[in-house]
Amino acid sequence: MATTLVRPRTLTEPAPTAHKAPALRHLGPNWYASVMGTAIVATAGAALPYQLPGQRVACQLVWALSAVALAVLLTARAGHWLHHRDQVRAHLLDPAVAPFYGCLSMALLAVGGGTLIVGKDLIGTGAAVAVDAVLFTAGTVIGLVAAVAVPYLMVVRHKVEPKQASPVWLLPLVAPMVSAALGPLLIPHLAPGQPREAMLLACYAMFGISLLATLLMLPLILGRLIVAGPLPLALTPTLFLVLGPLGQSTTAVNQLADMAPQAIGAPYADALGAFAVVYGVPVMGFALLWLALAVCLLVRAARQGMGFAMTWWALTFPVGTCVTGAAGLARHTGLTALAWLAAALFLALLTAWLLAATHTLHGLLTGRLLPTGSLGGAPRGWTGVQAR
């Protein structure tokens, strides 16, 4: 018979904290995806070539919702770190969870960018610039740290097998691309000369960091699908995460091309404008190919009984980046087809956001998403919080 030895607790040993704030114990970094997915609805709606009456106001309200959600979630996650340090460590050492720390960076960046795009209508341009500067700086630093720290943990601490390859692995790698896409918003508010040029080139550097890292990771993900078959049902929506670096990189080159004339002289400004189209069109084509594949696998999973999971939020932010990418290409090419593509993708984004938000709110109200009765283990399926 095996015997388990348990070290007795002395009087000076601190009491376990698992009983404190039990609802926060399983509040993982994946929850930041809900903030990202909400903020992108506002920015994508504002970027559309076609604007309906009241659309700008609706975007402002959605941005305000994302800002409130970010504040609440940052506070709740601070409580998680304070009361459940053992769970924090377990998350960092879990290869299925650690990549979600990239979502913190993207949530800060998404809300910050939305502040300068639509939030300025409510709080004023000066305040919007200040808020975005703080959130952009914090999000960029966290994103760059995550882009190094998470792969480092996967190499030296995580035990990973090829069949475990997942689109989730892209999350810390795409964070610098979000900085590259939203950094140009601050360029007009910097002093002319060196500050503007430094910001422009720094964004292109982060564009390269994320793009090349993504190109190294994508073959592993596609190879896993071909060799090992479809992902588990609850993880099927994560296939849409591949759209993130594709749509965001297209958005980035178009945003940077818009600001290049204010930051760098000829002939580079004109060259960067041409690069936005030469790069963006082929990448958008591949994004549409992957979108079709992901939709087919999602339909298959739904037919097999896929229930709601927090992974449904993967259907929002990545699709939203394709909306802003298509809108940027429409702006630079003048093609009506690209404008209609942006509008169609936005309708898909809005539908996905309504579904994910409704089910998430219902799960919170019923207590199913953050259970308090089981304090010992990780949530079921971790990313698939509601397994069926």
C-alpha cells in the first residue's frame, strides 16, 4: 500500500488562501479575450467604409463597455494574484494556459486604441491621448515580455508533444503585432522629427517580430491538424486565432502607411504606402482561405454537440482584425469589393460577439463560469470552461 507523507503545518506556517475570494480562483488570463473581443467591435465599426446613422454612437457605447470590463477584470485579476498565488504559478507552468498571458497585453492595447478612435468623442482628445499613451506603453511592454517569456517556459519548463500544438500558442506572439497596428494612432500627437520616426520604425520592428514568429508557428499548427485530426470540440473556435496575426498585420501596414508621410521622408513614405497593398492583399487572401477552413470545422463541431465555452471569444477579435485590415485595403485601393468585404466580416463579428457576450453573461449570472464549490483543481478543460 502506498503511503503519502504530509508535512504537518506548524503554528507559524501561514494558512492556505484558497478559501479567500473563491470566485476568483479560476479567473484565468483567458478572460481578457472578452475585453479584446468587445473593444474590437467598437474600433472595427468606426473603421468601416460605410457608416449608418447612429453607428458612431453605438461604437462609443461598446468602447465604454470594454473600458469598464477592463477595469473590472484588472481588479479581479489583482485579487486572483493576491489570494491564489499557487494557481498563478500553476497557470504559468501549464502549456495550455500560459499563452493566454498575451491576452492581457492585447486587452490593454485594444481599449487604448479604441479610446483614441471613438472614446475621444466622449472624454476629449487630450484625455484620450493620455489614456492611450499609458495603455499602449503598458500593453506593449507586457506583450514583448510575453513574446519572450511564454516561449521560454515552453522550451525549458513545459512538457509539450507535437499533438498538443494549438492556435492558442499564437497569442503571445501576436501581441507585438497589435502594438504595431495601434501605435500609429499616437504618431500625430508626438513631436515632429525623431520621436515620430522612432515610433514608426519601432512599430515596423514589432511587425517583424510578430510576423516572423507567426510564420514559424503556423506550420506546427497546420501539421497538427493534418496528422492528428480536428481539435477537441471545445477548442475548435480557437482555429480562428490564426486570423489574428493575418488581419492585424494587414491592419498594421495600412495604418503605418497612413502615418508614414508625417514621420519619414521620401522615398520611404511612398514605398511604405505601396507595401501596404502589396503585402496586405495576398495576406488577406490567405486569411479568407483559413476563415473558410475554420468555418467548416466549426460547423462540424457544432453538429457534433459543441457547447458554449470561453473559447467562443476567439471568434471575435481575430475576425475584427480582418475587418480593419479589409477596411484599410479598401481605403488605399479604392476598391468597392474590399469595402463590401469589410462590411460582411463586420456582420460576422457582430453576430459572434452577441453570441459570446450573451452566453458569458448567462454563465456569470448562473455561477457556472466561475464555480466556487471546487477549490482544489483547475477548471474543466481550462479554455473550455463549459464542457458538454
